[in-house]
Amino acid sequence: MVKPGLPKLIATDLDGTLVRSDDTVSAYTHEVLGRVRAAGIRVVGATGRGPRLTTLTRNDIRDADFLVMAQGGWVLDQAESTYLQQSRLPGAMLERVLTELEAEVGELSVMVEALEHDDSPLWGDYDPTWRYPVTVERRSRAECCTSDVIKAFARSFAYDVDELLAVARRIVPPEVASVTQAGLNYVEICPANVDKGTGLAVVAQAVGVDPADVLVFGDMPNDLPMFAWAGWSRVAVGNAHAELRAVADEVTLTNDEDGVAVYLDRLLSR
């Protein structure tokens, strides 16, 4: 039973929010999340990471009841080890989006996430600006678009990521694909009508929690949909993108200062 005055569910982004700049999660953060769960509050990891990074994600948020992954397209019930949702973007739709974007901004560097097993490779052309260890299987654009994909990453050689996202938001119809960015200098192209808000809605329906009882934490534009959906409070970390800070109810410390854990520790101590 959750104490009065506390949320019934908390959802947090990982990279840049819960995870520090050195790609670790502090022992303090793990300890606080354990107390959150012990207090009867459900814990959800909401991340842009695809299912190929499930093991890493589980290690970074050990107390999560659910994982909302791939920008909301994949929803994993940890207790049952089953997916409540597995969304894919048709290859033809991806090809259309890339063609229309390149007509506007010029050549793009593209990598495609199509496989779901742990540590599976991305497809396309390896880009040296990618900051995480990754295996890229070289495939032509046509080969990347022959099957349904989980999502794709596109980087412009002429536009910065916020400029590219603004163009994508303008020219990509929502019924074709969802577009966002998560701080990797890439625009992410995901299935239509998929975002962290829709992914959290799947979790909330499964456990019978109202959005008004959900507290969320984030740092980047890909967190905007869950900030719009959740109602208990929307908290940005101190290092958050200006677009997210503008719609946050509160701002906590940075990810490197364990801002999420500090906020939750104080919340539990009330």
C-alpha cells in the first residue's frame, strides 16, 4: 500500500538522467530505488535503448517492474518476462522518411536497429561520432529498408541535431513515423504513434494506475511525451535540454549529482 501523498508509479529515463556521464549508476541510486519499490511504488525504466540492450538496461535499473524501451515501442513486464508491446516500423515507411529528409537537408548518415537479441548489431554505415561501443553490419540503404525495423538513427552532415529534428517534425506525418532525439546527435525514427508516453500508458493500463499518480524524470526531447502524459510531477535533471526544462514542474540536481535519487530520497522522507 502506497502512503498518501506519494506517487503510485515512478518512471525515469536512463542515459543522461539516472545514468551518470561515466555510464555508471551509483550505489546510492540503486539503494534509493530499492526503497521506492519497498514503499509499494512501482518503478519503470523508460529509455530510448532498444531490446538489444535489455541486459544492460536491467543492470542499470535493477528494481524496475517494467522496462519501456525503444522510445516506447517495446514494453517489457519484468516479473512475467513477457513483452506487452513490440512495435516495428515498416521498411517502406523508413525509406520514405529518409528520402524526404534528404530532399530537404542533404545526405544523412543512417544506422538501423532491426534485431532484438542482446548485443545484436546495427545495420548501415558506422559513424565515428557514435559514443557507445557498437557493432555495425554494413548494409546498403535498400537492404536496411527491406524489412520492418525497431527504429533508425539519422545524422545530418549540415544540420545540428535540434535543427534536423525541427525539419523532421515539420515534414514527417505522425501517421508515418515518430521522430525524436535523445542526445546522441541523431534523430531517431520510430514507428508511428510510438513514444515514451504511449509506452507508459501500456504499463499504467496493465497495473491500473492513473496518469495523475505517475512521477517522471528525464533530460531530453524524447522525454517530452511522458512529461505531457504524467500528472503527479514532471522532473527534469539539472543537465536537461532546454526544451524539457521549459515544460518541467521541477528541476533536480544533475545526473552526475544523482539528481533522481536525491529527489526520491527527499520524497520518501516527507
